[in-house]
Amino acid sequence: EYALFMHKHLLDPDPIEVKGGYQSDNPPIPTQVNMMRVICHPDKMDVVKPQVAECVAGYAAYAQSLPTTIDIMAPGTNKAAGLHVLQKSLGLSMAECCAIGDSENDLKLLQSVR
């Protein structure tokens, strides 16, 4: 088994496991999902990540967030977009913002504050 698929509801802080994972023919998928997370053993990431990329191409964005985790999000959804909303709501310029990150899912955030 390569991966366990989990969904996180928009307003629910507790992730919901999709019963049967990727092996299920018709898993019950909750509505109003804002992020999916694929979790696998670090040794399998080289196999799983290209499969995720192929599955979501043209439909969603993805980024590896941990050695064991790939986050799948709506296109344009990333930490840089979140910082932009916060920056605008606080009336700050990008020159007044900084970012810290250590994973692939932080890359757009880090590039946005250069």
C-alpha cells in the first residue's frame, strides 16, 4: 500500500480518512474539501509523487510538505496567496513582510517576499 488519502474539511480541524484509501473503487469523499493530503513512507515518495502530479495535472496544485506528505490544493492556493491576503488586510507592503520555511510547500511563500 503506497498511500493513505485524507481530506480536511473547510471548517473541520480534524482530518477525515477516506475509508479504503486509493484501493477503494468508490470512496465516500466529503464535500467542501479545501485540501487533500497524501501520506506515504519516505522510501515510496519517489514513486508516489509523480503519480500525484499526473493525477492532479490541470485540476489542482500540489507540494511536498514533509518527507512523508504531499498536499493537494485548489489551483492558486498556497502560502504565498495566504500571506498576500493577510498583508492586504493589515495594510502592509510586501517589503514589510518576511517568511520562513523549510519545505517545498514554502517555496512560493519564500519567493513572494524577496
